[in-house]
Amino acid sequence: MGTNAIKLDLAKMDKTYYGTRSVPTLIELAPLPYVVIDGKGDPDTEVFKVAVEALYSVAYGVKMMCKKEGRDFTVAKLEGQWWVEDAAWEEANQDMSQIPRSEWLWRLIIRMLDFVDQEVVDKARQVAAHKKKELDRIDQVSYERIHEGLCVQMLHIGPFRTEPETVKVMEAFMKENSLHISGLHHEIYLSDFRRVEPSARKTILRYPVTRTI
């Protein structure tokens, strides 16, 4: 393929995954490839910022490698999975807002195209680590296929602090449909939270679920 090859864009290709309905929606997801990095602590800290930069460095490295082969694509939106240790979760009565942000666990992920595999990510990580020696977390970025299966998702508009209001709507939907949360709280950042005002931010909230009957 030549330089005029079409640039693939997951946001346009997969309307189910990137659905933006302001009501709870039930979807089914197959196993999908991602680049990922894990961490712990307040998302307003330098540790989180460095993790984001390391993840993007590898994601763009993958993009450039694939572009040379005529398979260019737009790097997908940043996503995050969030959780806390079981003991802290129980103590806070399953209310994450009551848990110190220093105790938050997170996994930052960027979805890849289906033709991206472990070998490509490993090579991109090596190149990125060589170019950006100051980013010591690049070596912690890895490739993983994540299977969330049946999920409930909903568009949240506004600051992150008001997400519990949207989650309550999702929980009511789950209860009405005999669904039980079976995976991690998942956020897809449609807006760049470094540049967009909190009141205008768009974030997809997602929970893997199982049927209780």
C-alpha cells in the first residue's frame, strides 16, 4: 500500500464502543487489543502525568511503525479503569469518593487496531525508550487483550466530581434489568481533560456486567 492509504479511525469505525448516548445502553464487546500501564495514586500527581506520557509515547510509536507498512491510523482516545483494594472499598461502603485519592488504583489504556500485536508493541516500546530516556515508565507499558463482554455504558457530561450522579442512573438501569457489576469502573475520555473546561467534558462511563437471573 502507498502513502495515500486511508487512515483508520476507531472512533468512526466502532460506533458501539464509542457510543455517546446520555442514557444507559447495554452493549457486548469482544476481546480487544490495548497498550496499558498500571499505577496507583492521585490522578493530579506527576506520577499519573508521566504514566500518560509514557503510554502515548508507545501508542504513537505503534502508529508510526504501522504507517510505514501502509496501515496508518488515528491514535484512539485515552481510557482509564479505576478501582481500590477490597478492604478500602468495603470500609467506604462502596463509595469511591470517600476513599483518599492516594489509595486509588488505575490502569490507563489506549485501544489499538486488531492488526496490532505483542511483537509490534514490544518494538515500539523499545524505540520509545531509546528516544525518551528520561521517561523511566515506558518500559512498564505493555500489550494486552481485554475482554469486558456484556457492558452497560452511558455518556457523562461535566466534571469528574459529578460522575456519581451518572453512575446512579446506570445502577438503577442495572437493577431494573437484573444486571450485576462484574468488572472495573471504566472511563473513555472523549474530551482532552487537559484542555477542555470541566463543565464541557464528555466521558463515557462503562461497567462490565453479568445477568443475575
